[in-house]
Amino acid sequence: MRIKRSKLSSLINFLLGASWALVFISIIFTFFSYVQFSIIDAIFMSFFAGLPGIFLVLLFEYMIVGQEKLDEMKTQTKLLQEILSLTKKESEDINTLDN
């Protein structure tokens, strides 16, 4: 869930934490504001008050997953290039032995 420390990843992790804080604060504030009317209204309104924060959490988690995927693809590309260079070297060695 946490990505390597770069400026972008630090910003994304900070905004992810701020989004969770927004979710909890909006739910608690809305619940206590509407509990005077009825408990059902308070729960219902708290749910809708937390939705924008949950959307932001999902957005930032999606960004983290995308960054992790990019890092993994870079690692795999590097490994595949090493494998390709080794196989080319071995095939050249075999060709020189055949001649």
C-alpha cells in the first residue's frame, strides 16, 4: 500500500491520509448534527457525507496501485532485457563453436 519515497509518492500518501481524516470528520460531524432528528436520519446523512472522502481515498489508492504497477513493469523489463542479452550471447557462442 505504501510506495517508494519520492516527492510524488509522499504527496499521494499525505493526501490519502487527509482523505481518511475527511471521511471520519465528515461522518462524525454529520452524525452528531442529525442525531437530534432521529438516529436513522443521522446514519443516512452520515453515509452520504462520507462519500466524497471515500471517493478521494479510492482515487489515491488507485494512483498508488498504478505507481506500484509501473515500478513492477520496470523491474520486469530490466530482467527481460538481461535474459535477452544472455540468450543472445549464448546463441553467438554456439554459432562460433559451430563454425
